[in-house]
Amino acid sequence: MKEEITLKEKHKEPEAPAFTVKDKRFWIGGEKEETPTKDKLPTYVEQLKKQAEESENKLKEYIAAYKQKMMENDEFRKRLEINYHKRAEQLNAEFILNLLPVVDNLERAITSAENGRDFDSLLQGIKIIQNLFLNQLKTCGVERIEVCGKTFKPEDEEAVEVVEVNSEDKDNIVTDELEKGYRIRDRLLRPAKVRVGKYIAESHREV
């Protein structure tokens, strides 16, 4: 009996091992090693790609915001130009409106002169119109520059002629005004054209 058991143990088939070995040598029919697909990228490459996409999106947002700002600036500038032109037209209309009474009085003076042939009345009417016109200019900030009998000022006056004077006190003094000068507020609008006196001492005069 013991001999029979011993024979059976000798002819017992060997048990399968607890682990298996895969032969990856594909040239002899083994299992091929898996290669990473194109869609599978290393972690640091994915991070770089994500950062690049975020930077690109931020750049697009910045460009869009910049274009929007430029459009708003253009619209603001156009509104300013429109308001400026409207204001200029309004000021011109007000200035012309102030001059219309001058024209009305001038027409009355002409009519009166044609009917009456009175020179004194015509002269008086013209003076009234002149004063009215100057007053209207004054309301706009325009005033005459008073120069006669005063020291010549090249910043406000233009000397068109120099005349000899017989007194040293009249040297460099405006003797005549050929054309009125005007100033609008603190700015020169038109210089006055004047004659200026020049004193020459007896010792310097030509014999």
C-alpha cells in the first residue's frame, strides 16, 4: 500500500507557478509593448500648453478691450466736435444779433439824409450809429486802444511814419493815429497804425 502511494506521488503532475512571465520580444511572437498615443502628453507639456492657451485668451481679451476703448474715445471726440461747432454757431448768431440794431440805425440815417438833405442831422445820426456799434463791440470784449499823446508801444502799435518834433517831451510820443487799434480782452486784435515823434537837438541837426 505504501509502495502504491509512493508511486502515485512520483507520477504526480507538477503544479502551475503562482506568477506568469510575459515575453515582450515581438520578433519571436511575444506581446508588443504599448506606445503612448499622441493624445497622451506628459504632465509638464500639458501644463505648458494650458498656460499658452490662457495667455492667448488674455491677449485676445486685452485686444478686444483696447478696440472698445478706442471706439469710445472716437465717439467722445466726435461729440466734443459737434458741441464745439454748435457753440461756435451760437456765439456767431449772438454777435450778429447784436449788430443788427446798428444796421437798422444806419438805414434810418440814410433814409433821413435822402429825404431831408440835412448834413448836420446826417452827421449826428452817423455818430449815434458809431457809438452804438462801439458799445456792441464792448459787450463782446472788444475795446479800442487809446494811443494819441501816449508813449509809443511797439507791442500794441505799428509806426508807419516818424515825424520830427520841436520838444524833447514829445520824443517817442504818438502824434497821430492813422488807423484804430483794437484789443479783445487781454489779446491784441489789431495794432494801431500811428505816427511817432522824434526830437532832434539843435546840435545834431544838419545845417
